[in-house]
Amino acid sequence: MTPTPEWYDSPDSEQMTIPTMKRGMTAFLITGDAARNKVQTMPGGGYATVQIELPRNWDKLMAELGYQALKEFYLH
């Protein structure tokens, strides 16, 4: 049981909660193509689509940490 947060309008002082993130079992799918308007639905529910934008100097930031440039990960 988890204490009910103050912002949640409920008379209950506790709620049963189910963990949604487990080590090795949580999917993160990151894709990109601004020219498409497609969404992939995954079985099991609980997934959301969120747009992220990387900084213009992403490759430089990653190079400083020893990672390859983003273009090295493109599928051809």
C-alpha cells in the first residue's frame, strides 16, 4: 500500500499500487523522423509517445564522454 498523495482527490489514506518499471523489463523506444506521423502501439499498455529534441551540439557533448556520433547509429 502507498500513501495517497495530497493532490489526489480521494477519501482513502492509502492505495494499492503496482510497480510499472522493473529492471530489465521496461521498454524505451526512441525513434525519429519529423516527416512521418506514425505511432507504434505496443502490447501490454502503459506506453506513451513523447517528443524529445536533442541539443544541436549533441555529437560534441557525446564525444566528450567517449561516445560515437549519432549518425553512426542510423540504420541504412
